[in-house]
Amino acid sequence: MASDAPLVRSGRALFAVPTLLGGQAAKAGLSCASCHINGRGNPHFLLAGVSVAPGTADVTNSFFSAARGNGRFDPVVIPDLAMPGKIARGTDTRALEAFVRNLIVEEFGGREPTPAMLAALAAYVRAVRACPEGQSVGRRLADQLSAVDDGVAGAQLMIDRADLQGAQLSIAAMRHQLGLIAERYTGPGLAREREGLLAASRALQTIGEGDLARTGPALARWKDQFGAGLAKRLRGAEGRSLYDRKRLAKSLR
């Protein structure tokens, strides 16, 4: 669980987009959220050559970046970010921001993040909390539509801070979520929804390639159109998609 403060929402959006990490991680579709689902851990994470067992990863593996490669295969258990860790999370020293920066640039070979991006990511990590017992639920369409909204909020925050890189990455985070939604709308009966998701993603790509001053208004129009049109259709068809637990279970047999 985390708060809905704008900076936290922005960090949550960035946390889930593979292009933040860059390099081989991005090519493999891995984001921070791949190892830390909802900012927690991931007992099911398993990547050949990187994991020794589910829920482990070799964070000094040269597959991701030569800068951190130590020439040894030494996977560790993926930590739960809701629990205290080795890095101080107070805002007085900014140790967390420095750690996140080094992880992106050195461990994964990603592009240098901007101060606004680091502030957002650190705010999200600081806000992660454990859910009460028994409140773990499967992923729903509403969760990923909310993640799209986080991207919109994050992009606007970055625009307000004149951060083009952060705004573009926030839009990329939105496109990533649309792709994840599309994966659940399989079968010939949902072709219209998939086509709509592809068109919406392409529209976001065009917005992200535009001038920063025009991005905000264009994104606001996109959000209004998406909410009034495609999002409603997706909700109406959710029961026929793989968000339905029975359909999902059947498809995995």
C-alpha cells in the first residue's frame, strides 16, 4: 500500500516501466516492479542465469551491466521494500535517492535519471507499506487503469517541473500498462478492444514525441477521450477477458 500523493503516483508509474532501467533489462521487459510487485517482493521471479530459485536474483550479474558484474553467480533473495533495509530512507541524507540512481545507471546500465525522477521514485519507495493480512488479491482491470492514471499524473508533474525526460518516461509507463491490458483481451471476440488499445498507445507515442509545452493539453485530451470511450468498453468486456479468474486459469492449463 502507498499514498496517492502526486509525487508518489509519479514514482509508482516510473517504477513499473522497463525503459527506466534500459539495457538488457528493458529488452527483456523487466522493470523495478518485476522484482518488487507493488513495491514488495516477488517470490515467483525466475530468470535463467540470474536466479538460482524463484524469488532470487544475482544483482551483480554482468548480463545487466558490466559496471556491477563481479564474475560470480551469487543470487540473493529479492527484498520486500516494505521492510527496513540496509539503505537509510530518511529525507535528511538523500541516501535513498543516491542508491536508486546507482541501481539504474550502474546495476542496469540505464540512462541517467533526472532529479525529479529520483525524487518521485524515492517518494514511492518511502511510501510502500505492507497490506493487512488476507488482503492480497489478483490483478484487475481497475488496477491497471489506475496505473494509467498514475502515468498521467506523473507526466503532468514532470511537465510542471520542465522535465522532458521524466514526462516522456511517464508516457512510456502509460503505454506499457496499455500493453499489459491488451495481453488480457485475447480471442477474436475482443479484437475491437485490442485495436483500440493499440490506437491509444500510438496516440500516446505521438504526444510523447511532441513539444513539452503542448504535451500537457494533449495528454489531458487523450485522458478524457480514453476515459469516455475505450476505458468504458474495456470495463464492459472485462468478464470475457483474462481478468476473469476462471478464464485465466483455463488458458494456463
